[in-house]
Amino acid sequence: MRIAVSAVQGAFIEHEQMLSSLGVECFELRQRADLLRSFDGLVLPGGESTVQGKLLRELDMFDELHQQIRAGLPVLGTCAGLILLAEQLSNDPNVYFGTLPVTVRRNAYGRQLGSFYAEESFQGQGVVPMKFIRAPYIESVREGVEIMARVEGNIVAVRYHNQLGLSFHPELCSDTRIHQLFLSLVGQGSSSAA
Amino acid sequence: MEQSRYELNKELAQMLKGGVIMDVTTPEQAKIAEAAGACAVMALERIPADIRAAGGVSRMSDPKMIKGIQNAVSIPVMAKCRIGHFVEAQILEAIEIDYIDESEVLSPADDIYHIDKTKFKVPFVCGSRDLGEALRRINEGASMIRTKGEPGTGDIVQAVRHMRLMNAEIAKIVSMREDELFNEAKELQVPYDLVLYVHQHGRLPVVNFAAGGVATPADAALMMQLGAEGVFVGSGIFKSGNPEKRAAAIVKAVTNFEDKEMLAALSEDLGEAMVGINEQEIELLMAERGR
């Protein structure tokens, strides 16, 4: 099993460290040539969605990744990664991959003073730690989207087929359960493809 | 400041990594910077090159001007306060700035004390020339560090010097016996715990960016290869001939800082770079402000 981590900007090293601690091989996507390697899953990390979306396009990785996600590549999007996956943003005209049928509100908790830590239950995982940093949340979901977690009524985690979208940052905590959940999706994907 | 708030503030800096933070003076420039791929903007009335040219006392920007920039972009907005001027910092916190730069670019308000940054909820970034200075700022509550470089010159030499010195000092502490760390803490005038952290992790406990004198994609990639986790570009963009193109090229250079073919392509046809000033030619060394 090998995971590609988008490394155009943001907190990608934290995901790599988490995956490595779980014994999983991962590598960075910085330019088109990196896509020549095969991989079984994709991580879209936190950072700035405007920067990442622009760089994925201009460094010529966007179309290939888009096609692979649509074809069922397991993907974990955290914070900015969730924004890249969302079909619609309620306060931004941009759409990036648009493969996750949800509407996301960017900077939904305001500026950095609105950043916070919470512990809430996550579908099938019990209570997990959640760090929200200038975070988005999910305003609405379309048919087939499973809501995995809410904080104070707002949706902060969803799953849609092989896509896992989170408005918080599991890569910043020592708790590995969310990454293990993602890896279980990757494991199912690679066994069904085989 | 509660510990979880400090963690969240350090983590916002982690989200900025691999990115470029650009100085802007108007909402229009902020939009250009955001469109070019800036991961944050620094709102200020005059960029360092103009502060240098104008002389006189340089202060925090007008909050109205900063708010205009906050309303113009969706990315984080930073602003500068004078070293030691905790009331300017209080004002910036009141307008919910995302990061305060306690900056030597402005005229220092206090020649002994820096701001007690632990008293604030908003995060601070501070400049440093060496490891001791960085750890002193972190001990005061800074959640991000940048090299001082020499702002407004377009001359990278000082940022390189500061980054290399920091790396050398970190390597030295990593190689020390544990019983030597107590004396090192005394020498650096910082708490033992911070020295122990550097010894164990081989890095600062917060994100470290390059700043001061970055003018070209090659400058930005140089600082990244020397270990910077991201780059501030001040005068280098909006003092150049083609800000949009140069800004976008610097952003891509930071992502692909080790790919020499791509750096060659990015360096082509950028128009005129900002006019540089060599350190021997300047009378005011901003990096000397604050220790």
C-alpha cells in the first residue's frame, strides 16, 4: 500500500509522519512527474485551499488526480483538502475537484481567534480529538453522503464512497484512528481493484 | 494564554508552511497576492523599502487600512506592531488579526523589553538572527519565527547568514551531551526546557520562515534549501516590474525548491527585479533592532 500526499503547500509533513508511524509508505506530490508513481490513496492536507488549488492546476496535476478520484481513488481531505473536494462552497465561487457532494463554508468559525479544540464522537470511532484552525464546516450534504461527526450541530466530517472529508486536523493529534479509518478504505479499494 | 490556544497558534503557522507570505499595502495588492498564490498577506502602509527611503518613525498601520485588506481576501492577514509596543498589539488583537509580527521593520517602541506575548490570544511571529534570539522570543510566547534578514534591501545575504547560523547552533546543541545543555541554556539566556527540546528534536519548537531581502524565485528556493519552512516576501514583489508574474513564480519556486529545471523556467522573463541595496551601502541595519 502506498499513499500519495499532496505537498504543494501546507501541513503535509504531519500527514506523512502519521502514516509512517502506522507503517505505511507515502510520497509527496509536488509536480506532474510525481504522478508517474502508482499509489493506492491520496491525502489532501490542510493549508490554504486557494494556494493548493491553483498550484495543483498550474503544476499540471489537477486533471489526473481529478480523474482518479472520480474513478474511486480513496482520498482523505482535511480542512483545505475538504474545500478542494467539495462540490460547492457557500461563500466562494471557486470549485476545485467537486467530487464530494456537500456544500462547505470556508473560514466558517472566523479568523484565528475562532480556532478551537474539541472532543466529539466520530461515527464508529468513539470520541476523537479535533483541532479546528480557521476551519470550514459542512453546511449541507446531498444523497449518499454519510455524516461522520458534528460539533455544536455543525457537520465537520463526512464520508462519500471512498472520500473522507474533515474540517479538522487529525494529523495534529497523536490519535491515529482517523488515519486508520482512511487506510481501511484504501485497503478495501486495492483489494476490490485486484 | 492557555496552552491549547498556544498550540492552535503554532499550528496555524504549520498550515502556512511551504507557502509565501507577501507584504501588501492596499486591498488591490492583497487580491493580486492571493490570486498569485500567497498563503497569507502582511498588511502594512509602506513596504520596508519605502520605510527605509522615507526615514522617520515607522508605526503600526491604520486599523482601517488593515480591515480593508481583511475584507478583500480569504487568506490569513498579518500585521506589524513595533517591538515592545504591547498596545499596538492589543489594537491588532481587537481587530482580529490572524498573526502579529512584532517587527524590527518598524521603529522599536522599547529598547529593552519585547512584548509579553503570552498575554495575548492572537499568535505572534518574531524575527531572529540566531538560536538564542529565537528561543527568547518563543519563551515570550512567539508561535512562529522568521529570520530577520535585512528588510527592504533586496539583498539576501543577511537572511542567509541568519539561517546558516541558526542551523549551525541547532546542530551544535543536537551533538552536545545532555549534561552540557544546562550551561548552553545559560549562555543563550533561555530556559533549559527549550534547549532540551532543540537537543531532542533537532529543530525549533515552532515553524521557521525566511524573511528579509527575498527578491527572486532563486532567493526563495535558496532559503528553502537552507531549511526555511516557507518565505516572507516584502518589498521584492510590489517593488518589481511585474508583481503578478514574480509573485506566482516565487510561490512555485517554494513548492519545487529543489527542481533546478523548474527554477530555471520560473526565473525567465520576470521583468525588472527590485533595485537592491548592499548592506555596506545602508546606514540603518533593522536587524540590529531587538535582541
